[in-house]
Amino acid sequence: MVESFFLEFWFPFLLIFSRVAAFIAVVPFFAWRGIPIILRIYFSVVLAVILALNWEGQLSLPSSDLGLILLLGKELMTGLALGFLVYLFLSTFLMAGQFMDHKAGLMMAGAFDPLFGSQVTIIGQFFYFLAVVFYLTINGHHLLFLSLRESFTLLPLGGPFASPPVIWQYLKAFAGVFLLAFQIAAPVIAVLWLLDIALGFLSRAVPQIHVFIVGLPLKVAFVLLVFLLLLPLLGGVMGEVFDRLSRDFQLIMQHW
């Protein structure tokens, strides 16, 4: 009876907890270093218990400790892969903001952010947090956790590891994120490119003007102005990016 209870609850719970804990460790809302680790573990345990109680399936115990370690490692990698995909798409807005900062000469104004473990720029960080708030406002996290629950149906416990089509889909998503980031930042980059041309003509017409001294604050002002004008349109852009996240999330699970 004890062995039956172990196979029906504790063993599936252990595998589910491995996937959920890895997912929580990477997904942006919980990956922030300001959130205590004990809180992440508590949330993972609660979520794993709920999923384990509603899990329907059969598992057989591995014949060796190595088999158990491989099963746990497979679930950890699955959770990391799914969580990193969410982090990747939300980082689209961080990259778009950094493209704007780079073109405006604001890279020097970057500061070390313990959230990312690296130096981030002003507009990039603001754009990223704006995207996270928007995602939470439209209840995207509800859909995210529903997709995580669905992953135990499409990616059953003890199933095979990722297939080559999944890796190819991941590479396509990775390349698409860079393209999306550049497309989002394209209006600001185009305006600054035209401003550089205008400043070049100005320096040729009036050599006495120090273009670098005049151009740097002018670029910052233009970036903020264009960003402010584009702000009402960003809701639709963010909605399209998050729709693509949902589609890619489903595609990766289906091709797993």
C-alpha cells in the first residue's frame, strides 16, 4: 500500500516539482533576485501539490538510481526550456530599449542591475518593466500557468527528451526575438539616423558649431519625444508579441 501511494502521488509529485521549480526559477516574475528563495520554493511546492493531485497517469519506478537522476534532470531541463522561452520574449523589449539607448548615446548612462546581473540602460529597463506590468495587467500570467499545466499533457512525465524539431523551433524563436526588438526600435532609430544626417549637413555648413556637444542632448530629446509619441501604440505591439509567445509556447510543446 505504501508503494502504491508512492507511485500514485509522491513519485509524480517529485517529477512535477522538478519541472515547476525550474520553470519558476527562470520565469521573469519570480526570477528577480529581490524575491526570497524560500518564497519561490513555497510557491513551487504548492503548485506541484495541486498539479500532482490532479495528475492522471502511470509511472514506473526506474530500476536504478541513475535512471531516477536522469528523469529528474529531464524534468528540470523541460522546466528551464519553457521558462527561458518566456524570459526570452519579455527580453525583446529590453533589447529594443537598448537599441534606442545605443543610437542616442545613452549607453554610458547604464547602471548595474542585480535583476539581470549585468549593466542595463535607462530606456531598456523602463521598457522591460513596462512590458512586465502590461503582461500582468492583461492576466497573461494566468494563461502562462495554464500552459504549464497543459505541458504535463503534451509533455508527459517520463516521456522522451526534446527532439530536433524542438531545437530548430527554439532557434527560430531566438532569431525572431532579435528581429522583433529591432522592429520595435526602428522608428526611433530612423528618426535618429535622419538627425545624424541633418547634423552632418549642419557641421559642413557651419563648421564653428560643435556638432557633438549639440547633437548628444538633441538625440536624447528626440528619443524621449518619439518614445512618448509611440507610447499609445505600444499596447498593440506588446499584445502581438505576447500572442506570438503563446503560439511559440504551444508549438514547442507540440513538437517536443
